Amino acid sequence: MNRVSILKKVLLQHGHCETSTGGSRQGVTRHPSKWKLWAVVLATSLAMLLEIYDFPPYKGYVDAHALWHATTIPITYLWRSFIKYDAKFRTTYSMKKVK
């Protein structure tokens, strides 16, 4: 293994740990949409496995990196959906608290 490959794996594992820790901390709250957060954490962790355990192109077309890029599309949509709902939820909660 060369240095770049080792560094790549270390950085990806660091990202996985941060995502899991943040998701775990936020996922135990009573947030009505916490399932989306857990889905993002799980999907991101599984997608990172494609980046870490690279495999050559299958029949010359699709390799692990291409699949990793493909998985980021639904993960991003789900993450955006959670952030949008969370902003509305927190704003509504804050407004009720002020009144």
C-alpha cells in the first residue's frame, strides 16, 4: 500500500466516526424526523465501504468509485430533506417557546 491509499482510508474512517457520533447524538432525541438522520448515517457508512474497499470495474463499466458517486445522490436528497424539516421544526418550537 502506498501513502496516499493509507491516508485516504484514515480520512474516510475519520469521516465515518464523525458521522456516526453526530448521528448517534442527534438520533436519540425526540425529533419527529430522526429516522431520516439515522438513514443518512447508515447509508453514508455503507457508501464509504465502497470507497474504502475498492474493486475493479465490473465488465469494464462500473467500479466501486462510480457506485459511490451514485449513492451520494439519494443520500444528499435525504439529508436536505432532514435539514429542511429540522429548520421548520426548530423554528416552530422556538416560536412557541417565545409566546
